[in-house]
Amino acid sequence: MEYRGVIIEESLSEKSIIKELKVLQQEIEKITERENTPWLDKWTMDTVEISEDKIDEYTERLSKLIDTKHCSDWYCDFRNDKYHYVVFSNKVFKLDKTKKQDYLDMQEYAKKLGLPEYQLPTFNDLPLNLLIGFLIYAKKQTYANEIAEKLNPSRLGSNDYQYQEEIEGEKMIYHDTYFGGTKFMGEEVVYRGSDVPKWGMNYYGVTLDSSLSEEAMDKALRPALMKVGEDTSVLPVRGPSIFENEGYVYRFKSYGTIANFEGIEEVCKGEKLIFRLHCHGGIIE
């Protein structure tokens, strides 16, 4: 079974090896401070496919080509349904995707190189930085977006939204299902590369003044949720810590990390509390 993964061309000291591989997609990303590679102005990211009988050969060759001139923490990785290769400079890990200890050993090695944990592959095969970026975009394409279309109900009485795209050669899916109106409960789930859930969030919300429910949603809740990810003082699972619009004030507090968190969301009009929501969630294994 073929392996898929992403190679950043700028991470290699010699790039001709890419011409030997099947390139499925190429993306060019402008560098920001977040990438912490100030000697570059762009990343060229090639999604490639490598056959099962060639994966050992190419991962060994790539490990000798990773450029350590500016930093020692470049890596690339390739996966199929059973195994996950993570390639550092002069070091290759072949991980059994059913064994969590394999991932822990790889992460321990990577941290010694200076790689932050959120950038590393995890046992559920969903690096936290990839999850966060996907979540932010997916949320802005679903309930928060007033023009987003609902799916057919997945369960009796449910309201459903879904967004999907291919990232690093694998399909990413975000699905949001909720029940009710002025009192509602729901669940968001993220999948990557399979039908196995990787991350999720449950929530329950109550509108305390039903006469203002629609107005509060339209003027406060949805506009606030469209700003997900803009305020880094809270987790990117709802809106910013505070948002004001036409007499409404939206507030959100979060506790923990994206891997294990709780949150409280409120909407007030003047001093009057109109709406409150509790949420919690994290990584699924």
C-alpha cells in the first residue's frame, strides 16, 4: 500500500530526489513569524506518494538530505493505514500506528532536537498545529457562517454541518451535529484520513431570554464565532474572549489545551445575561 506525505523543498540540502517521486500536489506558503524560519520567504510543500517497496530506501535517503545548516529540527513524514515513517536528519522512525509507545519514543527524540510538541505527529495521527489550523477554517465555513448550508440530518431531529478538504495528502473532515433551539446540545468531531474520530467537542447552550434568542444569535453569537482563532488568549474552539456589537457583549473563557479543555461562553445585552454555553472536549484515542 502506497505511503503519502509532505516534503518541504526548502528543508532539503539537495532537491533532485523529489523528481523521482510521484508529486500529487504542490502548495507554496508565505512564511510568517509562526514558522520560525526567517532565512526563508516561502515554503514549497510537495505532497508525494511512495510505493511500499521503496519507502525504506527513500526515507533513508531523505534523512541524509535534510538541511541542518540553519536548524536541526526539520522533519518529514509518510503514512499508510498500518505504518507511519517520521524522518529526521540521519534518523528514521518506523511507527506502528497501533502502538502508542512508538509515537512517544519518536516525540522524546524530537523534543531533544528542539521541536515543539504541537508540531509533532501524535498517536492519533493529528499534529495539534494542523488540527488548530483546520478547525479555525472549518468553523468559519459552517454554523458561524450565515450562508453555510446544512446537510441532511444524520440522526432524528438533528441539524448538521460538514466541511472537508485534503491536507498533506489526506482527507480532513469536520462534522457538527446539534439538537434543539433555545436549549440545544451538540457535538463537533474531526476526522483525518479515515472514519475514525480524532478530536471532538461537546456543548450545551441555553437562551435565558427567548424573546431575544434570534437577535442574540444574529448580532452576537454568529459574528463572534466568525472571529475564531483571532484571539490567542483563548482556545480556537468558539469565539474571542470578548466581542461587542449593537449593545450585545459576547464573552468566552477556556481552560486547558486543545487536547483537553473546558469552556464557558456568555452573551449579555447591557447587564442582562441572555445566553450561556458550556463546552468541553479534546483528543480522541
